[in-house]
Amino acid sequence: MEKILRTIKRYIPRRVFLTLAPTYHYLLALSGAVFYRFPSRELTVVAITGTKGKSSTAEILNAILEAAGKKTALAGTIRFKIGDTSKPNLYKMTMPGRFFIQRFLRQAVTAGCKIAIVEMTSEAARQHRHLFIDFDALIFLNISPEHIESHGSFEKYLAAKLKLATALEHSSKPQKILVTNADDKESEKFERAAPSATNVHFALADAEPYSLDHFGFYFTLDGKNIRSHLQGTFNIKNILAAVAYARTLGVTVDQVERGLMALSGIAGRVQKISLPENHPLAKRQLFTVVVDYAHTADSLEKVYGIFKDSRKICVLGNTGGGRDRWKRPEMAKVANDNCWRIILTNEDPYDENPRAIIDEMLPGIISTPHEIIMDRRQAIHKALSIAQPNDTVLITGKGTDPYIMGSRGSKIPWSDATVAREELEKVLSV
């Protein structure tokens, strides 16, 4: 069925297809669910949505549930995991096409998983990829302007997200949970869209008193002081979101603590890069190297804020070709206000001229020394080569993205973490 629909699509003029697109995506979603026998009905399905923090919250929730003895599956931007088997997400999309997610859920059922954690994006909702997945829970983290060119406006972007709350409302599951961020003013709209769900709130104040340091943070849960290796106030919020849902399943504070202690870090999210401890050059690294996915001005500022006491050398890409052009000078301004040196580089130009994208960022850089090195590997090498003891090199924008996307659908295999580690070894060997 999927092959037939895709074949038909190739022979339909683009303008006609855009009119028929909702029906096309609906039929794909339905056929995938029918073919794989509606696997979500045999699982507890937890959907996670928000502009920021989806991947981190998914990984945090997975760690907590595993510590509680539950066999889980996880589908998200970073990886696909079923039980003890995990593989990186190489699709360059958080939630691949409908047949993929239905197949994934069926495999999770076959493997004996009881809970599936699925990241849900606005683009997936717009293309009906969430349809025929019966949710047990939806975790709403936050929302801010994103993908405006794709959706047409912030209101349409929010409307796409709200489709997920509507899907929860219409789910056939008997007990439905909606977890919302009390600190986000849009939470009320999600609550109104799913009135029959049990609403569980979380807010940063729930973690007080909390304290952050260079190695992570402590926060309070039911009067107990709990340590996490993760960094940034935003990760306290992500933990609170995961905990809010986990506790509806009867997970204890001790199990939460065990799960968090087992989670030493999250790939591509404030990920510190270093050589292995037994490497002969490891002790030469006297500065910090970080890879992070930050792709909004707000996210970038929060990541920079973690290292506010350090001199920062910032490798900054762009917002991706053909999307959210308005963010380019804003992100550059955040770098201008927080970094000691800025190195602007190529990221995912798609069909735009990558240098033209950089030129749109330049107005945001007013006073901070900067240079343009279009080759991303060379840009990373330069940042590492000028780092001094106690500096922090921050490589942002891609996180675990597996490709640099170029014109006409071309893609170059890529890993910021791998390249940073390779270039770090070169720099330290000099």
C-alpha cells in the first residue's frame, strides 16, 4: 500500500498534490496502522512534544523507567531503542514516516516492551504521522516560535502541536494522562484540547531548593536532595516533566534517583568531548569542549549560560537553508553577547547559498571578534587550536545530526562529536 501511494505521488503535479496532501498522509497513516495491526493498543504509549527538550526528556524518562524495572522502547531524534537494542537515528527527522513508526511499535510489542516513549514534532502532526497511534499520555514541555516558514505562522505551528492533545483526547485508552508545564502560558490550550485526560502539572519551583555547579546540579524531590550529571536549569525542567509522568506509574523517588545517576549524559545535548582517559594526550586537554543541538536563540543563550564563568569560543552555524531566516541575526546576537570569539561556519544549507546564510547572521555580531570558516571541520579545528586553559569551546547547532544537508537532497555523513574528538587529538599532539 505504501509503495502504491508513493508511486502515485510521483505522477501527480506538485500543485495538485499539495491540495491532496492531507488525504495522502491520512491514507499512509491508516495503511501503516492496519498493516501492523494497531500495535499502540498493546503498549503504553507516551508522546513527548515541545519546541525544546523533547530528546532530553525522552532519554531521562527512559532512564527512570528502566531503573524502575520497566522494559521500554524509545523513538526520537537521537536514537531508536527497543529493550536493550539501540541504534542511532540516521533519518534526519525525529519521527519518520507512518509505516516506520507503526513498524517500530509492532517490534516493541514483539520484543516484550511494555512502554513506548515517542517524540512527536509539529511537522509529524501536520502530516498526520501521529494518527492511529493510541496515546496513554502526552507530555507538553514548552512552545516558542519555530518552523515558521514551514507552518506559515506561529499560530499554525501551535495548532499543529495541539493536534497531539486532541489525539490524546480521542485515544481509546481508558486512563489518559496529560503532563503540562505550569511555567508555559500555552499549557492551558493543551489542557482544553484534552479535557478528559488527568492533568499533571510541573514547574521549576517544584525542584526548589536546587543548585547548579560545573558537574551538574542538585535538586529537591519530596524533601530529598538528588544529584544529576546533566547541566542547565532547562534540564531540571526536563527531569521534572519526566518525573511527573513516571510517578503516575508508581515510580518511587529512590528509583528516580537511580535512573538519574545512571544517566551520565545525553548525546548531542551539552555533550562534553574529550579523549579517553587512557589516551596518552588526555592530560593535555586543559579546556572544555561541548557539542550541543541548540538551534533557537533561547536555547543557545541557555547553553552559553551554563558556562558563564568561562571564556567561550563559539562555533556557530545557521538555522538551516529555507527555514526560520528571522532567527539568523538573533542567534548571532546571542553569540555576540556571550562569546569571546565567534567562528561562523556551514551547517545545513540545503538549496540556499551557505555564504548568503552567514551574511544574514552578520548584522547580529556587533562587537565580538569573529571570522568565517565555511568548512565545518576546519572551523572546529580553529576553535580548538586557539583555546587556552579554562576556556570552553562550544560547537552548536547539529548535536547528533548525522548529515550536513546540501543542495538537491545531497547529504554528507557527519558527526560533530566525532569530528571534534578527531580534531582535538590533532591539536593536542602539536
